[in-house]
Amino acid sequence: MSKETIQTADDVLTMLDTLLKEQSRFEWDQFYTDRNKKIPFLKNAPDENLVEYFANKTIRSGHVLELGCGPGRNAIFLAEKGCTVDAVDSSSEAIQWGKERALERNLAINFLEKNIFELPQESTKYDFIYDSGCFHHIAPHRRMDYQNLLNRTLKPNGHFALTCFVEDGQLGGSKMTDYDVYRERSLKGGLGFTEEKLRRIFADFQVIEIRKMRNVEEQEHVFGVSGLWAGLFKKKG
Ligand SMILES: C[S@@+](CC[C@H](N)C(=O)[O-])C[C@H]1O[C@@H](n2cnc3c(N)ncnc32)[C@H](O)[C@@H]1O
């Protein structure tokens, strides 16, 4: 039987992955090869909201999973706060850079080069899951997998936080419906969200806070742009 024959719901999801990928020329590995790019999130500084969660003790050190960690700026902050960190990204360039940054600071971080949807089914239970800028690159048909991943790997009463594009924000955030993604076979550089849409997608969680990130000056040692949402959620017990 042809490998393009659809038999299961999984086959439909794989087909949608393939159709989107066929249309895209973007590669994260290529993006990370130039480490001197003037891209704000390439600076080795943690998200201002993440720093605030620790400062106001909403989040305390524990076992953390970071999804789409890139070169590790938030994983490094979490490790410095005494967390045990598993940091996952599918880009080998990002993981290599993250390992180098961690080594420079003598930090032990468990960097994993993996697609977040290929983490072991029998996963560790985490106190906190963090995602800075990965979720808006996830196609709508994979959101169920994303939610399953959170449900499967977070401890009861564990926290989940993300930053993601505001619709038409200053860093991007395409204002398109989920259907449009498939009509146009593109996420247009990353999907934008409204607060209402985030509340709907993460309706199984208790919302602690959804706010725009604070705009941070260049010289500050944190990262923040008001074109990103910062959402903090808690898994119901
Ligand atoms: C905008 S970058 C953010 C990187 C990092 N979190 C930061 O803020 O510096 C998004 C990252 O998500 C990763 N990514 C996207 N989809 C992924 C997936 N399905 N599994 C693992 N990593 C993924 C990309 O490789 C990229 O490094």
C-alpha cells in the first residue's frame, strides 16, 4: 500500500505536517548558524515574566521542562535558580549553542535534541513547564498533542507558562484563522493570538495571569517585548 494512504487519525496529522513542510523553506538549524544576528531573543537574557514568577515566588525551584528551548537563555536562568532542567529543542544548532552556554557557566542542564512530540510516553512528572516562543510555531492540528503533552507530564497543581505572539504584534504574529493556515499552507512566520483564544485553548487549566510582556530596554539583563503575551497557568489538582 502507498505510504500516502490514510488509515488512521495519526495519518491525517502526519499528512498535514507534510503538506505544511513541503511549502516552507524555513529551517531553524540554518537560522541559528549565525550567532551574531541582531535578533532580540538571541541575547542570553531570560524572559522578564519568568524572572518575575521567581521573584514573587509564584514558581519555586523544582523539576522543569522547557519546550523549544533554543540556545537555552531561559533554561540557564532556571538552572541558576536551582531547578533541575530538561530543555528540549529539535534544532541541533540550538542545542549545541545551549550546551556551550551552560558549560561556560558550569551549569548542568539536560539538553535534548528532540521534537517535543517525540518525548517518551512514560514521561517524568514536572513541577513547571515553560515555553517561550515555541507554541506559536505549532500548527493548529498539533495542539491536541501539545495539550496531551502538558497533561501527561505536569504534576497535579503544576504550573505551565508560555510567551507567544500577540496578533499583529511588533515581532510578528499572523492574524489568520486556523482554517487559513491550511488554505495558505503556512503559519506565516508564527501564529498570533488574542487573550480570548489563549483562554479557550488552555481551558483545562486555571489561569493565573495573562498579560503582555513588559517592553525592556536594550541594556537590561532580561528580555521583554510587548508584542508577546506572557501566560501563566496551573494544572487543576
Ligand atoms: C522562537 S524560537 C525560541 C527559542 C527559545 N525558547 C528562546 O526564547 O530563546 C522557537 C524554538 O522552538 C523550536 N521548535 C519549534 N517547533 C518545535 C518542535 N516541534 N519540537 C522542538 N522544538 C521546536 C525551534 O527549533 C526554535 O528553537
